[in-house]
Amino acid sequence: MIQGTASDVGKSVIVTALCRIFAQDGLRPAPFKSQNMALNSYVTPDGCEIGRAQGVQAEACGIDATTDMNPVLIKPTGEMHSQIVVHGRPYRHLSASDYREEFLPHAKSLVMEALGRLRTKHGIVVMEGAGSPAEINLKQRDIVNMNLAEWADAPVILVGDIDRGGVFAFLVGTLELLEPHERARVKGFMINKFRGDLSLLQPGLDWLEQRTGIPVLGVLPFLPDLDIEAEDSVVLDTYATRSEKAVGKELDIAVIRYPRISNFTDFAPLAAEPDVSLRYVSSPSELGCPDAVILPGTKDTIGDLEFLRVQGLEGAICRLIEGDTQTQLVGICGGYQMLGEQLHDPEAVESGQARSTRGLGLLPLSTTFVPGKRTIRVYGHTVDNLPVPLVPSDRLLPIEGYEIHSGTTKRLQDIRPLFMLQAEGLEPGQGGVKENSHPEGAARADGRVFGTYLHGVFHNDAWRRALLDGLRTGKGLEPLGTTFASSLRKEEAFNRLADEVRGHLRMDLVYEISGIRPRVEEGKL
């Protein structure tokens, strides 16, 4: 089990690295996080919702993700309330106190049954903790840190982040706040995000081992540009602001960062493009006049639409679209819903209170939120004569992605869809592919505004580059054509991460702690 001295010390990335290393070494690994709090989610092949980190970790293992890898997902909808997702399906909206008092006392069997199934099917399970095991106020009903390690009889590796400072105090202080039997489970330390001369750190490492009797398994370097999808929106602080726009990037794309932004990993391929400066903005002063504005997904569409209005972003965006600029406006999921004329939540599905509001009024759509959630993987192609001028109309482009949303959106007048899609796993058969297909998304006649429920749409290489090259052409620039393949880039990122971690980690001690030996060809390890 990988635990950390605090949130955002790198637990998820280290688990991802170990998953790929163990897969390379023939151990048939699987990830596990009993309880995850995140707005970045992932749809499993059977149409269930889990935390995105566990989905990515499963990909690093080379296996399909299942809800057993993350049986409890908490999706905050406000300051004190969250939607609780159990085994991939919405369970209830609960306050923090209700979750603690009503749900957690009965969660042990749910968590351990899921873990038991993984242990039966896989050679090794890499468990991830949450936050810190030394959060005293939460320990009594903990299902994700030391209680879980004890239930599973799992050794613990404790990770500290040296980049934030005070790493020795974090590590020793965490140990001091653990009970003796919990402390005995900690079998090694990892120090993460190190920059500098390791020889200058060595006296501190020696002191730490002498002080605690616990070995330092490795000092992992700060690894920029990993291209591993992040779980927490705190990473958005690392993207360029308007004043820090990357030099030499011909295209400027602004993503609106509202308070409950979700699935921002949709835009990772855009950030990786050689001609794109991707920015996350929260105010009109940051917005400027970009080539494209993206309204991303959100866990609270109406609440975040109100944020746009309070911040003055609604007016700033509409002035760009209706003015003399060539700015393109794209809505994804909740952002797509915002583009319409009306949003209704009569049953308080999103936030715990019934609400209705007007949308941005840029597409003739109306969305009503209903109980339940559509979670599904889909594939298909663009439609003929797409009214988006940035996409060629002389050929159909392949599209795949996934949907996660509660709202149902209807057209108030005839408007051209973007895609023809069908659910992944459906046979093309009885009535043919066409019978199973459905139109998805909508585009304004002039092509300046379009939206889709489809997450992952920018991971489609041909579609992404068609949009970007259309923006380039509109600015008098030559198109670039294909730059990279998203799927290949992801595999390269997993392997690069595994190589870096393997090169700085005492894998012999990791295997000794796990009690499992690698099963690799002779001379390969």
C-alpha cells in the first residue's frame, strides 16, 4: 500500500509507475483505492463510473478497469455535500456528516469484498491511500488508509513530497501520530519530486533511517511533462496564464476554470500539441481574445453557470463570439448544456436544491436534469456536411469517447448534430450499425459555436488536428497535419514513468517488502 504524508505528494503517479513496473515484470497487477474523492472520473468498459486515477492505473497494468478498483467514489457538489457513487452507480447525495455517520460504519464489507475479488484474480494489488494516515479526526472510521492496510494485512510505503519543503518533518511527524501497530506497518519511505544534488540530501536520508529504523527506498526526481492524467484540479495551477503564454505557440486556447470543473483531462492532448498554448482562466481579464474558448465539464452546471455570470465571463465570451473575432466556442458535457437556452433541475439532481435558469442562449437546446446518470463508452464518426467550418466536410472522421452526465438535452428547433455514435459493445448486427446509431452534439449554422456530451473527444487525433488546422487556416497559417497519436503517447508516458521510477527506486527492497518475486525472463529485470 502506498500512503502519503499529505494530499498531492504523488501517490497516484507512484501507484501508476508500480503498476506498469509490476506488469513489465510479469506479476499481473491491479490498482485499488477503496474511497476516492475526485471530479475527474472514468467510464469502465461495462459503463460504470470510477475515479480517473484508477482507470489510468488499470491502463498502466494493461487491463480493463472495473468498479472493484474503486468501489466508492465521492464527487463534491458543493462545500458540504457530495454525490456518492458506489460500484459505479449513483447512490445518494450526502452531507459530510451524514456520509461519516450513515455510510462509513457499513463500508468495510463493501470495500473488502471488492479487494478480495481483485486479489483472487491478480498476482499483486497496489493499494493507494488518500490524504494522510495521520488525520486524527478521520481515523476512527477510516476505510482508505491504516484501517484498510490492517484489514488487508498489507505493508505500507510512506511517500513525502520534498518539493513543498519540510519532508523530514512530514515523514517523522506522520509516524509519531500513528499508533504503534500502525507504525509497524510502515516498511519503507519514498521521497518524491526531488530537484538538486542528491549528495547534499544524503545526510538527511541517513538521519531519517537512523531515527526511524525504516529504509529509504528511493528519492524520485521531479518529473515535468509526464503526460500522465492527473486526478486533482490543483495541477491546473501549473498551466500558463495569459501573462505566461508560451513563446512560439501560434494557437491560444482558453479553458474556463469554474469551481467544480470535472474531467479536465479531456484537454491534455491539446496541451501536448506543438502549436497550442492551453490556458485555464477564471476571469475576463485572464480571458483576452483567444483562438478558441472551451467550456469544460462540471459537477454543478447551473452553479458554475452562475459563476460565469458573477465573474463577468458570460458577457466576455458572448462578446467574443458575436463580435468581429474568429474565436471558436466549444462546450463539453456541462459546458454543452450551458450553451443552450434553458436548464432545469426540478428534482434537485445536481446540488440538493431545485433550480432553473437561462443558458447562454447560443444553441437552441434545453436541458433537464433527471435522477440516474448516463455512463457509457461510444464510438462512431462525424456527420456529412458538418456545419463546423474547421472540420473537412469531404470525409468522415472516426470518433470515440465516453459520456458521464445526468441531464437530457432536447433540440428546440432543427440543428445539425456533430456525430453519429453507438454504444461500445453493441453488435453492428441485427439491424446493422445504422440502426444502433444516434445523433450527438450540436453546431450553430455558422460553425462558431458547437458542443457535445462526449468526453475524450480531443483524444481523437484526426478530429483534434482538423479543428486546430482549421484555426490555423483562419489565421493565415499553414496546417500541420498529424503530429502525434494519443494512444501511443500514453503508452510512451507509462514506460517513461516506469523507467524513471525503476531507475531511482530500490526495487529489490520493494519486492522484499511485498513478499512477491518478479516473474520475468532471465536477465530481463
